[in-house]
Amino acid sequence: MKLSRLLAVVTKELRQLRRDRLTFGMIVGIPTLQLLLFGFAINLDVRHLPAAVLDEAGTWRSRELVAELASSQVLDFRHRLAVPQQADELLRRGEIGAVVVIPRDLERRLETGGEPAWQLVVDGADQSVQAAARQLAAFPTASLRAGTKATPPAVEIVNLYNPQRRAPVNTVPGLIGVILTMTMVVFTAMAIVRERERGNMEMLIATPLSSFELTLGKVLPYIGIGLIQVTLILLLGIAVFDVPIRGGLVDVYVAALAYISAALALGVLVSTLAKTQFQAMQMAFFLFLPQILLSGFMFPYDGMPRAAQWLAEVFPLTHFLRLIRGIMLRGASLDELWPSLAALAAFITIVLSIAVRRFRKRLD
């Protein structure tokens, strides 16, 4: 082995990497992105969880309890409720994640110590909310300890929608979105690039197809594939993990169809930017990572900084998780979850329009 020949190959490889701007950007971008996401955006402690309070006691001690819970910064009280039915409606729509219920006989409970002093009703469809409940259960409430003869249990936690606290109930609906993200974006990201690499673009140029027709033709077959994947995941989730579907099955498939279309639109946009299939794979992975980390699938959405939450709102997976968990676990309808569905529709319109405008039936 001659050192000169080895150095020549190394020099050639470095020059090729320097010319490949996308690969060089991934070398720098992926570690930078991971460091920033894990360092700033990812926080396992839930903060400012949207919540409501139902204060049936209306005493100074109940008001002090609410103030102490608000000072913990775990809960962000956005609603003051008059009747329990309002709590059910807000939880089902996903507008809040927890409800603090203070009973009328708060003073008696504090004196006797035989019953929990207050109740925390949480949305068990979200694991981050369950984590917030555990934080609050250990939170010292001085107002409940002062002046009492007994030491009552501080809080009774009621876990709605997942009373057994089974992890698959939370993860399986979210995995629908994760799996569709991995497959749909990658498949379509390489669709047009593959035509160019294999030399099939010349034949397509000779056809009277418009850019929109060709783009739509590339997308439609994968919609059927995505729906098959959704059906397979649902069947396995029900048969193996006993995951419930409390909402309408039609609503589940409408939400899945909207997300499949959004993922395919993103994949088509990537395919118009990449020059090779390898570049398409790199870009798809680059988009896949922040969606998984910021959507609320792995880490609490409410624990992220405000800037990270704004970025998460751009990604379609964030809105799909709200849809699929709301329908399958909380029994909500699409009418109640329309903001997330509208966000997916806007994403599809904008991204697909950009992709169609960028696409040109040419070889270069």
C-alpha cells in the first residue's frame, strides 16, 4: 500500500463531499439540530398544562389551594367551571388536559382526614398529562395542612380514557402517525427522483401530462398504501394490545386520509428538491427527526419552550396526533377537533402548491 495513492483517494472523497452541499449540510445540520432539540426543546417536566378548575367550596382555603397549584407552573388555569358537564366537554375536545375539582365539603374533609381533600381529573390519553398528575400529587399544599387535626390524602387522581394507565393505549394511536411519516414521506420523496435516475423522465416528457397531473398520479397510489397500513395498525392494536376506538371509525379514516395526503405532499416537495435518491432519503430523515421529537409523541408538548411549540405547529404530525388520540381514546368527533383538521388541510394546500410549481418536466 502506497501512502500517495491512499491520500489521492481521500482527497478525491473530500472534494466530492465539498461539492455535495446537501451531504455537507447534513453532516453539520443533524448534530446541531439534535443538540438544540434535546438541549432546549425537550423537557420531561410538564409546564403550563391547559387546565380548568371546578371550585364547589368557594372558601378562602379553596381559593388558596388554586393559587398554590397555579404557582407550581404545572397547571395553567384557563377555565373556571360551574358544572361538571363543562369539564367533560373541554376534555373531550382536547382544550384542556386536567381539571381540579374542589368539593363543597372541603373543610370537613380536612378536619376528618377520611377522604381526599380534592380531586384531579386528567386526560389519560396523553402520557405527559399523567406525568403532570404525578408531579402535582407530590406538590406540597400548605393551605391544606394548616389548622387540620388529621393528615388527609392530598389528592385523588382520576385518570380518564385510560384508567389502567396502559402504555399501548397511548402509544399505538401515535404510532399510526409515526409509521405513516416514515413510509409516506420516504416513498414519495424518491418517486420523481427515481424516474430521473432511471431515465424514465424522457418518456414522461413526451406525454401530454401537465405538472399537476403527473404529481397527482405519483401521489394517488400511495394513498391506498397508507390506508392499508392504517387498517393493519388498527387491527393489530385491537387484537394484540386491546386499544379502544371510542370515536367513529369513519372519523379515524378521514383523519388518516388527511394526514396521509399531508405526508405525501411533503414527500413530493422533497423529491423536487433532491437530485438523487440518496439525497431524498437524507432530506426525508432530516424532516422526520424534528417531527418525532416536537409533535408530543415522545416528549411532553407542554414542557417545550414557546418557540419550539410554534415550530411544532408547522409539522402535520402534531395535528394528526391530536386528531387520532381525540377520536380513538376520547371519543371526540371531527366537528370537535376541526382546528387540527383545518391545519392539515392548510398544510396540504400550501406544500402541494409549492411542489407543483417547483416541478418541471425536464431532465435537469
